[in-house]
Amino acid sequence: MEHIWIPVSIFAALMQAVRTAAQKDLNQRMSTMGTTYVRSIFGLPVMITYLVAVLLLVGGGAPRFRTDYLLYCFGGALAQVLATALLIYMFRLKNFAVGTMLTKTDIVMTALIGTFVFSETITPKGWIALVIVVLGVLMLSAGRIGLAKLSSPGSSLLSSLVSWPTQVALACALLFTFSYLLLREATLTLGDQSYLWRGAWTVVVATGMQVIFLGIWLLWKEPTVFGQLWPNRRISSFIGFTSALGSIGWFSAFALQNASYVRAVGQVEVVFTLLISWLYFRERVSPLELAGIVVTVAGILLFRLL
């Protein structure tokens, strides 16, 4: 059971890749914030069902909702909403794979910010595994940016790196970083209870906050979104279901292990993303990207030795 967080993180990454692809589809019919809201409002019933199952399985009842716990949940939930909105917004700036790959700088941000600001403790072996994963992700990103360069006459690698889409992607990565670290801290404030119990309560509380506060914002700014939910109920239900499974996986893994390690293993999502890009969106996959997959997976396997 010591390394159960690894397969849990891999499962969460798969669900996130599938959900993100579906959100790209839905974004053709709904606004960015509306598409963001779908994952929360359609996913919350699944998360509540999971929480009930966990309570029946391991017990524990309700936690004491301390101020620090609620603040961590709110900060993490807000950062996650904003990051998801930026990720969806990027779909309109670059192709599916480029936007997703550029956000993978979050692994570096999570390790550095988590170590110096939060309670992350990374061992020497952990740093080695992180560096190898980052190298693989950089190879994947370089391969994808190269394809974008070929398809955009007159552009250069430097211009790609300082472009508006890249700045949006980096802001997206930073927001995701804070969401991971804050939600990890939230699970830690619940004490030594089962990781299933801590993860289940935190995913329900954080997502419930998103449903309420983003719902209020949409009622004020984009009330037409609510009329679009029922006509798009099939894809919205799929997004909500896969998002709920992914979030349950992430929160459970955060309750067990450093956010830095969890997100590093979660980089396997880039493999799933490339497969989706290739099979569904018919985008090309370069030899450099294939090499990047090998290096990324090798780095992920090193976490088994920690």
C-alpha cells in the first residue's frame, strides 16, 4: 500500500486528459466560464456519492470545519477554477496539445514553491526523478512547438516562447500549482484519518464551493449558461463524471504524498494527451515527442524506488 498513490495519480491523469478533451469540444458551444462550471456542477453529485460510500466503508463522520481548512479549500478551489478557465481559453489560441504541454511547467513550480513556501519535503532521489520527468516534458513540449512552428510561416521558437499563448499557459500552470498545494494542505489539516476520508471530504467541500461561488458569478455575468446546460447534458454529464473521478484520484493522492511527487507522476497525462491528439484530433506526433514519452515514463517509474 506504500506506493498506492502512484496508480491513483496515473488514473487521475487519465481522467483529466479525457475530461479536458471533452471540454474542448463543449467550448465550441458554451463560453469559457460556462464550460468550466460544467465540470463542477455535473461532477459534484458523483463526488457526494463517493463520500457517502467512503463514510460507510471507513467511517469517520464529519470533520471539524476549522477556519484554516476552509481557507485552504477556498483558495485551492478558486485557483483551480481560474486555472481551468485559462486552460479552456488556450484552446482558442493554440491547438489542443500545445496548450496542454505548456502548462506542464507546473511540476517545477510545485516543487519549488512547495519546498520554500509550503510543507513539501523532497528527498535527493525525489529531485532526480523530478528532473528526469521535467526533461521528458520539455522534450515533448519542444516537439510540439516545432510542429507549430512548421505550420506557422514566419514564426520562430523565441517568438513562440514569449507569445501571449505561452504567457497564458504559464499563468495557468502557476494557478494549478497553488491549487495543488493549497488542497494538499487542506487534507493535512484533517489529521491522521484515512486518506480516503480526508480526500473525499476535501473534494466535496472544494467542489461545493466552486458550484456556489462560480454559479453566483455566472448568474450575474452569464445567466444564459444555465439555459445551455440541459441541451448539452450528455457531454456535460461525461465531463462531470470524468472530472469527478479525476478529482477523487488527485485529492486521495494529495492526502498520501507530496503534491510535487503526485504532479510529477501525473505528467503521464502528456502521454494520454498525445494519444488523444493523435487518435481524436488527428494531430501529428513527432519523433522528439515519442522520445519525450520514453523519458517521462522512465522518470515516473523512478518514484517507485522512493
